[in-house]
Amino acid sequence: MAGKKILIADDEARLRKLVSDYLVREGYEVLEAADGEQALDIFYREKDLSLMILDVMMPGVDGFMVCKEVRETSQIPIVMLTAKSEENDILNGYEYGADEYIPKPFSPKILVAHVNAIIRRTSDADDGNKDLLEAGGIVIDRKAHIVTIDGQEIILSVKEFELLTYFMQNAGIALSRDRILNGVWNYDYFGDARTIDTHVKKLRAKLGDKGNYIKTIWGMGYKFEVEE
């Protein structure tokens, strides 16, 4: 993972150092911010960040607000850290555009495993799959990480991009929520299958009329199917 730059924003200095030490041992370059304002300053200054780790409960500008502002201009992967474990708080994080949500306390080794998995999935390395996927006016350029609908680019979060890619790669197949979790999140996940419903809702909205291609299979999951 050499050369990948990660920002961690948390008002607890000891936690920042602990996470930073683990990430540095993995070969990452780590930048630290003590609050949301510092995190945004670093985000706007550093143009080559690979991932952000944001604590929710920071003084001043909190993690949710940082996530929301970053999502206005960037698809950088965002992992949220928080002592809050209520379902609504977790869903709020995803609504703001977070890709992963890890409740405190957590194992630094597990956090690093999440980071490694996200970095691997979002790298431009060729993994043997088709670089271009096309269906019903939707085109996914996997290497450029671009999605267009009838020639117009749309902005998706990393997880939305991966979810749409998974759907299109499995077009016409009824997919259970568990299968989607395994195919898109594909490692130990802090949450449940209802997270998929939140991401599908947001993805459908961004796809506009094309969102109808994602069919709900009641009691099971979803199926991507282009209407003739």
C-alpha cells in the first residue's frame, strides 16, 4: 500500500496516534486532524488523498458535516468512526455518503483490514474483469471510476459505484441481500443487510428513470434488469 495517503480526523490524540501507527506499519502515509475544520483544510490542500477516516463526534464541524461537504466534490472513500451505535446514527452516516461505519471501541487491526480492503477495491489495478460495463444507457468505466447515463456523467460514492457495478455484472440474476453483502462488502461487516436498502434507495435516486432497472425481489433482495 506504499504511496497511499490517508487522513484520520479525531479529537482524541491517543486514538489518532494508535490508528496512525498501525496504518504506517502497513506502508500508508498518514495525515492527522484534531477536528472537522482541520480535516477540511487538509482535504482541500492535499489532492491525492486515498481515504478519509472521520470521527463523528468532533468539536465544531462534526464528522457528518465533513462527510457531507466532501461528497459535494469528491468520491474519496470515507470511513466513519463513532461511539454511537444506534441504527439511525449509522443510517445518517450512509445518507451523508459514508462508505463504511465502524463503532467504537474497535480493534485497530480490524480497522486496518477494512482500509486495506477498500483501497484494494478502489485501486486502478486490473483485476481481470471488464473495464467497461454497458446496459440500458448506463455505462461504467471501471478504470476511470466514471458512470454515465445517456452520455451524462453522474457522481456516485465509492459504495454506490461498487453496488451498481455488482448489479450490472449480475444482470438478470435475483440477488439475496446476503449475497450482495458478500459480493460488495466482502469482509466482516459491522452492520446488517438493511444497509443495502439504504444504498439502493440512494443509487436509484441518482440513476433517475434508470433506477427502475433495480427491481425489488420482496423477501429476498434485488435484481438488475433492463426493460426492453
